[in-house]
Amino acid sequence: MQSETKPNVQKRLKRIAGQVAGLQKMIDEDRYCVDVLTQVAAVRSALDAVGVLLLTDHIEGCLVGHGTGSEHHCAKAMSQNELLEEVRTALGRFLR
């Protein structure tokens, strides 16, 4: 993960954790179902935004930057076909 991405992701995940805690409170308080569903949609949207941020970071830093020394320290050497397969895998996991 690129250094500028990590604090942004951490901040977003803390906010999402607060939203999930709020959902639990709404259930405990027996709030109206439509209001709870609205908050579920907000959490899902926030998670999707984190996923897009991570996926973009991966493509920019690990795949486009592959072989430049800027990729993640866990990245292994890959051919172009292997890099394309990694993109397919990452997209497939994210879009499930």
C-alpha cells in the first residue's frame, strides 16, 4: 500500500466501524426497518469506496509500478500475463 493511502484507509475504516456500531444501536433501540436499511446501504457504500481506493492503489503501486522498486515489499516478480491475471483476480474478489 502506498504511504499516502494507508492513513486514508485507516480513517475510513474507523468511520465505518462507527457506522456499524450505530447500526447495532439502531437494532437495540428497535428503530424503523427502513431507517436501518438506509444505514446498511451507507455502510456498504463506504466499504465499496475503501475497496476502490485499495484496488486503485494496488493497480497503481503494485501493477503499473511493477519492477520499478515502488511496488509493495510482498510483491513477487511476475510476467505481463501473471500481472493481468492478478488484475482479474483482484477485480473478481472485489466485485463479488
